[in-house]
Amino acid sequence: MIEIKRLTEFDEWLDGIKDNMTRIRLNRRLDKVQRGNWGDIKPLQDGVWEMREFFGAGWRMYYIQHGDGDKSTQQQDIDRAVKLSKTLED
């Protein structure tokens, strides 16, 4: 399961949305992400990504992701993931 760390600023923004159904839908989207279903996402700049929702005003949530890599660090990333996996088993 993917861990989402929400900032106070984000929670205040979400709580400030007046339409209850919109808040529910955005929270459901975050629930899906936690289960690995990212849906429609788009890289922006400097490690910031956009999570897009196509209803109402066309809602967007912005996030950064830790724990990824590319081909140049693939073996290091795999080794780290295996090590982390073993610590979770303990």
C-alpha cells in the first residue's frame, strides 16, 4: 500500500471545499492511489506531479513522490527496496 503524507495546507484546502460530494470524490481518489491505482497523472516540473480529476471544475491535486528511480539507479533502487522489504517483515 502506498503511504500518503498530507500537509496541513492540503487538508485545509480540502476541508474548505464547500461541496461535500466533491470532497468525497477527491478523498476516494486518494484512497485509490493508496491501493496503487494512480489514474490520470501528469509530471509538471521539479518533481511536482498533477493528479487530475475530470468532474465539476476540473479538480487538480499536486504532489511529490519519494522512492522512485530511473534506469541509471535501477540496481541500487532494487537493493534498497529489498532491504526495506526485509525490515517490514521483522
